[in-house]
Amino acid sequence: MEPLEPATTPEPPYWAVIFTTLRHDPRDDDGYEQATARMLELARTQPGFLGVESARDGLGITVSYWQDEESIRSWKAETEHAAAQERGRSEWYRHFELRVARVERAYGFTRP
């Protein structure tokens, strides 16, 4: 379900959406994992989507990467995604933060 490798992104600039969450009751799945998998599948079909990274250990952090702000706005308005957002507010999350940032520099390292 969740990617196990860092996202491969183009040379900057591009955009990042940082979604940080605390689940209401992490023991109660209530369709959460299925919805998460579906949102990843759906995001990958969206114009301007570049990649995603996600981790959860109590605090969940998902960073999705986008070509431009218009791509982010389109993703936010996508019907199935909007329904999942509402379910997140009403059932899954006790708190979340969403931050949108422009990536100006990026570099990494891979051990040979």
C-alpha cells in the first residue's frame, strides 16, 4: 500500500503537500486502509502528480509531490478525494495539518 522508497521527483521547482495526521482510534480500521490505498491509486492518475512518501507510527505523515499549484487544487476538488476528506474529518482523524510548499532545492544520497 504505502511506497517503500522515496519518491522520484524532477529537478525543482515543484510543489509538496504535507499531510500530518493523528488518528481518532488507530485500532479501528473502519475502511481507512482501503481508502488510503484507493487515494494513492487515484492520485497516481491525476495530471501533475509526481510521487508520494508516507510513514505512520502514531503520527502519520504523507508528502505528495505535484507539478504546480493548479494540480494540487484539482486534486483537492476531485470528487472521490473530497469524499475521503470528509470521512477523515468525521471518522478517522482527531487532528490533521495540511501544508503546501514550493520545493526550491532537493538532493539525496544512496549508499552504493
